[in-house]
Amino acid sequence: MILIEQLRKDFPLLHQLVDEQPLCYFDSAATTQKPQSVIDAVSHFYQIENANVHRGAHTLSADATTKYEAVRDKLAQYLNVHRNEVVWTKGATDSLNLIAHGLSEKLTQDDVIVLSPFEHHANIVPWQQAAARTGAKIVVLPASKEGVLDHNASIELIHDLKPTILSICHASNALGNIHDVKSLIEASKAYSTITVVDGAQSFMHLKPDLTQLDCDFFVFSAHKTLGPTGLGGLFGRFELLNSLPVYQTGGEMIDTVSFSGTTFRQAPEKFEPGTPNISGVLGFGAALDYLNNIERDALIEHEHALYQYLISNLKNIAGVKIWGDTTHNIGVVSFTYKNEHHFDIATLLNTYGVAVRSGHHCTQPLMAHLNIPGTIRVSLAFYNNQQDIDTFISALIETIEMLEE
């Protein structure tokens, strides 16, 4: 059984004061807090192990390379894929740009790229750039005015359009909706559609099995999964990865170089030029170890119970409007209160030590679809507890009272 209060002790930042108030951290969809083991792994590398990887014959370099590549193995095991299908990048945004840039060379004006209304800007703008270069058309899947994907209509649209590319978030960063991407992928396979899944929000909460999901590409960010910032990666089917052109060039990703021409290595090295974020990878390895040591079903059960407790308390506050799918959700509550501005509410909550996110959450098209300027977003992680929610609800009630005086 998962012992949340014991796990909370592993996260040093959770125990500090903000404006003399105990911190209640509800912004894990933006970035998760880091356990001490991750912090120690990064520090230990620079203190004891610092050397470049893949390049030296000396002991420090060899040891760093072994540990660095061992994390690739851990990640492949976590996702249930082969290690040569895992590419390190700067994050999910970098991964999506790499994929969109590479696939754009396969697109023509007759091709269709399908997205959903829930996409982060990072899963919209790269495809817009690809479409602008090639003449391909972008089509958006249908959703309700409450912020829920119309799944049946989406399946029909895929059958009608026979898209070349389907790129969709596994879970919405703005609303927390979990999308049934597996059935969308299955529907797309009949047309040889290339399927891309933005797993930035699902990687930690759902631990997706990519062999079962059967997508062609999957992207993630380490910092949303207890790991360091500035690191992420992508899974891609090996044959598809190798069919993509190089994205950036430099040392390490080359096979041979001469002034008459250059040849490149196969994936994943093909997409990993220059000195990588070694300390970040080792820190992320510690994050994966931490997650693997927690009973997965217990973690999901705890997050679900917290989410239900939060939802039930918010529904008791007259004037609160909750957006999105509250049945299939990773633990994100996105709400508005009457006509009050989301920024004002979030700013006042901060005086109580409650850290939430306000705004459009890098999903301006979604907010336009909902016809609202933005929301207050409360995003949970397993290190939150019921006391956090009680503190938040109390602070929200007092905030509303102040705003309505």
C-alpha cells in the first residue's frame, strides 16, 4: 500500500513556506516537484562523475557512458519498446518539432493532418509550419462546448478524411481529459496514417505501454515526470525514425565526415548531435527508479481518490464551473468562477500558499472553442494529500468572499 505521507518526505520543496504559509503545490501539470534522489543524482554527477560520454577512453568517460546509456534501457523498459527506438531531446516540444520537420518532407497538398482542439501549442504550431511549407491541410477533431472530445464523431471523421498524420495528446494539459487514443490509432491504421501521441501529461500518471498503444511516435518531457528540466525524448518506430531526414547536425550523430560529403548514423544517434544533457539523463534515471519503486495501482488509486475529493468539494461552491471530462481524467481540475478573472483568483490564492496555474495553459484554440479567456487549473500529483485540498478549498472560499465584497 502506498504511504503518501512517507513519500512526501522525499520532496524537499513541498515543506517550505510561501509568504509564511505552508506550500500547497497544485501546478504539477506545468512541472512536477523532484524527489531528493533525483536532486542527488544530478549533484553527484557533477561532484564525482563529470565527464563527456561516448568520446573518451578514460575511466570517467567510460563510466559516464555506461550509466547514461543504462537510462535509455530503463526508459525503453518503462515504455515497453526497444532501446534503439528511444531518442533523447530537450523535451516534448523539441520532440514534436523534430517529428513535424521530418514528416513534412513526406507531405503534399493532398495530405491531411488531424489534430484535436485540446492540443498544446507545441502540438499545433509545428504542424502549421509543416502545412505552410507543403500545402497540406489541418483538420480539427470535434469536441463539445463543455470541453469533451466527441469520440464517435472523431472516428467517423478519420474514416472520411483518411489522414496522413494524426497527432493528439494522450491527456489534455489544460483540462486533464484522458483521450481514448488507442481506438483513434486503430481507426487510423486502416489508412496507413502516421500516428503521433503527445504523452507529456500521461507519461507519469498512466505509464502507457507503447506496444499496446501501437502508435508510431510518442513524446514526453522529463520535468513532468519528477525529472530535471531541459530533457525529454521521443519513441519512434525504428524504420520510421530512420526514414526521417536529420534534424540537427554536429558531432556524435555522424558516421563519416569529409569535405566532399557526410554520412550519418542510424537512430537514435542520428538525432542526438553534440554533448547531451548527461546530468539530466542521470537525474531522469533516478526519477524512473523512484516511480518504478511505487506500486502503480496504488498510485493511480490515490490520485483518483484525491481528484474525486477535490471535484466534490468544488461542486459545493456556487458559481464554480468545471470544464472538461471529469470521468476520464489524470487529476487536473480546470474551472472558472462566475465572471471573475482567473488571474485575480490565482493571485489571491497565492497569498495562502496555494500554487495554481491561471490562463490559457498554452491552449488558446481550446479556450476560444470554450468561449472563455482562461481557467484556474489545479493539477494533482501523488505527493498531494487531502490536507492540501482542504487548504485550497478554504482559501478559495475566502478568496471569493474578498472578490465579492
